[in-house]
Amino acid sequence: MNTTLHSHSKPAIVTAVGGLGNRLRAIDSAFYLCKTVNRPLKVFWFNEWNVRARFRDLFDPILLPGVTLKDGSFPEYLLYGPSYAKRNYLIPLFCQRIRFGRRRMFSMQEGYKMELAGIIPSIFQKTNQTVFCTCGSRIAPPPADYKLFSIFHPISPIMDIVNNLTALFPQNGCVGIHVRRGDNLQSTRNSPTNLFIKRMDHLLDSGCCESFYLATDSEHVRSELLTRYGRHVIFNEGDPSRFTNNGMRNGVIDMWTLSRCKEIYGSDGSTFSLTASEIGEIPHHIVAMDPPPPRSKKLGFVDSLTGPP
């Protein structure tokens, strides 16, 4: 797929919201969607409570014709930022309705419905007017020939650490483990640590693997699994939280290192490990107490696990 946008059409303006995985999925889908309908793309990335980092702190610039990605300023936040009832009193939504009107605005919920339905939103096909979208998921399914997330390249200090970590992987590969905690109540409730322990015990006892790469935003989970599995666990020693700039850099390190594993076992309700699996085109499994609903996914590797068979 040609990754250039040549168009005199009006742009689509997209504000990526949510956590790291959500934002990457929104930007990636906006890119291939604008490529499909041949219109320019302008993306705003805001350093706020759920991602405490600027885009340029994590990734190289996206240097593609017709694509602009900007770390938004405070004045731009008032017009293009996400709206929260308690955090900003919905001020951006009020400004967006004045600037764009309801007919040229596209919500995150609509985007998710379009992805599940497998169709391109009609608003994006009307290239004679600027449209605006606040999105934290894919807006539409990817073309068959598109390599997911190929437009993202982590900065070299991050990739140096990724390369050093993957150099520790055994010759037969490493299994990725992603235990999401933090503010994600769904992951905490549906994917308790004991289910990951059962799965990891089974993988070791059956000889399916000898090492795990552990990615988690919880110091407690990291300590518990390191105590239990010791030398079988490879991990990045940096700040595991996702509420600081260094923590977000470590999040990118974890995501790209997970993508180099041979398969990933992740938490319910999180797009982090799912995104990593799609970057590396590897199998992804959800470890959960109850089978979660099926997710729309290009690769078709998702399943649900409640423990060893």
C-alpha cells in the first residue's frame, strides 16, 4: 500500500484520546482511512492525564505527505481537545460544535461501531469539507494489504532498550505477559494475577516456553511474579507506572518488546497487548475469568483463557 496522501481535499482532523494503545489505533486507522478516500490528515496529540508524554517524547515524526501530527498547545486544547464533564467542563465540545457543527463531527462511539460493521464512515467520504473526530479506537477496518502501525517508529533511545531486552530472549523465543492494573478496573476485576500464574505454570511445566517477558504497570504485580518465577522473567527495570513521562517511555518499550515475543497473554479490557500483537503479527490471548466479548481484529488470533486446559 502506498503510504502517501496527495489530495486537494479538505482535511480530516483527528484528536487521539485514551491510553497509548487507544491512541495508536486511532491514528493508524485515520491514516489508512484518509489514504483510502484520498484526503489530508491532521492529528492532535495532547499530553494529559492518561498519557503523560508528548508524541515527540516517544516517537519519531511521521514524515508523510499529507499527514500532520502535532503536539497540541493549550489554546488548541480548547478547540480540539477531548471533552470531560469534570476535567474541563466540556468546554472543548462547546467550541467544536461552534467550529464544525454537528454534521461535521464524528464521535469515538460511532467510530467503534463502524469498525465492527466493517464500513467506511460516510462523513469521511465527503472530502469537500473539513471533518473532526475525537477517537480512541479504530475508525474503520484496515485494508487487506496494510501493515498495521507501520507509520510509528519509537525514538532511538527507546529502541536501544528494546533491542537490549530482546537480545536476552532465548533461541526458541519468549512468551509475552501483560498484566494491566492502574486505573483499568475491568482488567483488574476480570484478569486477576492468579490466572496469569496458572497459565505461566502450565507453559513452563509443558515445556512450551522457558522465559517470559513481563509488561505491567503495577510494581506489586512485578514483584510478585519476579519472586515466583525469578530467572524465567525478563523485564524492563524502569518505572512501571503510566502516569509520568518516563513511565510512558517505558510503556512504549514494553509494547515494542512484547511485539517481538512469539505470543502474548494479555488482560481483558486493555488494547495495549492487542496492539503489540498486531505490531508483531503474533498470536494474542486474553486471560480472563469470564470469556470477554469478541473483538474486531485483523489477524484473527484472539481467544479467551480461563486457566490451563
